[in-house]
Amino acid sequence: MDRAALLKNLFMFSRLEADEIELVCGKMHEKVYATQTAICQQGTQGSSMYVIVSGSCEVAKMSGGVETPLASLGAGDFFGEISLFDFSPRSATVRAMEDTSVLEITKEDFDSIVLEHPVISSKILYSMMEEMAQRLRKKTEDAFLL
């Protein structure tokens, strides 16, 4: 898999130049999860963010003994980003719905980019915040439709 080409096509990294993408690629690790495998588990301590390369995932939240699906994610989507910024337990479970390949970046590796390469990190963070704002806006709009 050509990680650089993949990342360049993802919204989150689309503002990066080729050399900047190569640097980020060096910090990411590919992982493959089988169907129905939990990638992140609600309530556990998180320390990584994931970008889906191929496959699909379901985001679900357990409440009152009932698991409720919240979202479906596919190639190019990312999740777990909140764990890069705080030390709270994961707020939901993310499960592979089919064999799924992801690129993982740990908090430690992300922090090293932030500290050592502020221009790169500002481009990534801006894209992340734009995506998170869209997610929040959609969630708010959906809440008013109920």
C-alpha cells in the first residue's frame, strides 16, 4: 500500500505537501482487524487515532445495557481523535463490520509532530477541527429533528 498516495486523498491530510505527508506516514502504523473485532472499546483508555484505509466500521454506544449504533464509517474516515487531546475513556466502541485496514497514529507520535513540525500539525489540526465541527453540527441538527 502506498501510504503517501492514500493520505493525500484523505481530507484530513489534503492540505499537506508531499514531503509533509512522507513525514506523517513515517509515524503511522498499519493494522488489520477481522470482521466484528472491536478496534476501540467504550470505557477503555484511548491513546490512538485511526484512519480507515479499507473496509467499514460501526460506532456504537452502550447505555443501560443496550448498544445503540451511532454511525457507520468507511475508507477515508477517521475516529479516536479525541484521545489525542484528553485522557478520558473512549466514549464509544468502534467495531470492524468487515475485514478492515486502518492506519494508527499514537498520541506520542502525534505529539512529536505537533512539537517538532508546527506547520504540519496546524494543517492537520485545522482539517480535524473542520470535520469535528461538521459532525457536531449534524448531531445538533439531528437532535432537533427528533
